[in-house]
Amino acid sequence: MLKKIPLSKLQNSEGCVVLLGGFDGLHIGHRRLLARAKTLNLSIGIMTIGGGKLSQSLFTFSERERMFSNLGIDFCLELPFQEIKDLSPESFISLLEENCNVKAFVCGEDFRFGAGALGDVNRLKEISSVPVYVEKLLYDGKEKVGSSLVKEYLRLGDVENGNRLLGERFFLTGKVVEDRKIGRTIGFPTANVLYPKEKFPLKLGVYETRVTVDGTTYKGITNYGARPTFSNDTILTETHLISYTGSLYGREITIEFVSWLREIQKFESVEGLKIQLEKDVRRVMEND
């Protein structure tokens, strides 16, 4: 039932600390939990919920795995929503303790768990057989820092504020797929990546991006949405990597969204599109 996914070569035979929460990404509040966990000098595990959620996640599961690993987390606990949703608070905590040699838990003060979200941090401290470390919430003005607030910024196209709360840039990782190859015919070849249905969609538009290919990062401009000038309604990310040469078909790239540039437009001519793209490139190149 509980899938334990190692993210490093470290073993947790000496016990571990588990971060409790949903964790469809890691915002700056979550990073406080991680910082506390690192002070305990134990292997670190993190929860994430698999399937059954109504809302789309900030990051796909494979993106989360990579993010968790990069931040020094040793393993991930994928909990199938359908299999845990009816567990009592006691059964839920017992499941974690019995499977992971837990020596401590770390969570935010608003953590809820168990069927009907009946468990809270006070109940957790009562039923846990190990120490529980609770971190206070962070606020962005009057709003609680959380995935919901990050998603609201992304929905508005305000990736700068979304990135600020995430503690890193919102990104998409995927393989480049073949399309109609029109971009190369007008001097702006693009790398097209399908946007996963399970990933939270940011506002449609044209963005300044950074694109990483085999460890090297390039400035880019990304059209996220349709291509109305060419009567193409398919929603995907179409990215022009500035100063990159070569084919990317079939290769995995990571696109980081830096800032909103403009709305998607339908141009009356290809020449009009080229003029706008040249303006976009100049604007991105001026931004360090």
C-alpha cells in the first residue's frame, strides 16, 4: 500500500524523520520544515499523495522526485489517496511508523490527517510514539503561504510572485516532441513539450524562460497555449532557445518560467510574427 521510493543511496537503518503534508511541490514554508528536519541528523523522508485528488498538482510526480532529491531528501513516501482516505488518524500514523522506522515527525501547524481530516497537530502529538516538531505558518501579507496561493499567482500569470513563494522557478520537465516545424522556416526553431494534464496550468501566454539541456541553461521565450497565427489550437509549450543550435527531438529538457511577456496574439502575417519575436528576444536578452 505504501510505496517507498529512495532518492539517494543513504540507508535509514538508524531511523528517519518524516515530513508530513501533501507536498505537490515545496514552497518556502515547506522548506522551513526541511531545514528543521536536517537539524536532527537522520535520513529524511517526505510524503506525497498519489491519485484521487481533485485539484491538479504544481509538479508531476517525477518532477517532485527530482526536486526532493536535489534538496537533500532521502526517500519519498507515495501514499495512494484511495487507500488512505478512510484511515483513522491512529491508523494513518501507525502505517508510517511501522513501515519507516520513524524517529521523528515534522509538520506545519495546520497539518490535518486521517479520515475527514479529523487529526490535527495536537492529536498527532498524542498518538505519535516519537517526537513531533511543529513549524509555524508563513504569511505573504495576509495570505497563508501554501500551494493554493502559488497556484493563484500562476493562474494570473504572475510567475515572479509564484516563484518567490516556491523558493525556485516554476518549471516543466518533458521530452521534446515533433510538430509541424514551422518555427525553423521563419528563423525561430522551437522545442515543443506537451503540458501534462495532471500539472496545474499557468495562464496562457508568452513567457521569458530558462531552458536546461544536458546541464547547460539557455535563455528562451516560451509560448504556452495555442498557435493562432497558424490556426493550431493544440495547447503545448513551444520554446525558442536563444543561441542554441542543433536538434532536440526526443530529448528531455527543463523549462523554467521567469516572467510574463505578453498575451498570445494572432498576427495577420508571418512577417508580423517575426517582428514580434525579435522584440521578445531583445527583451529577454536585456534581462539578466
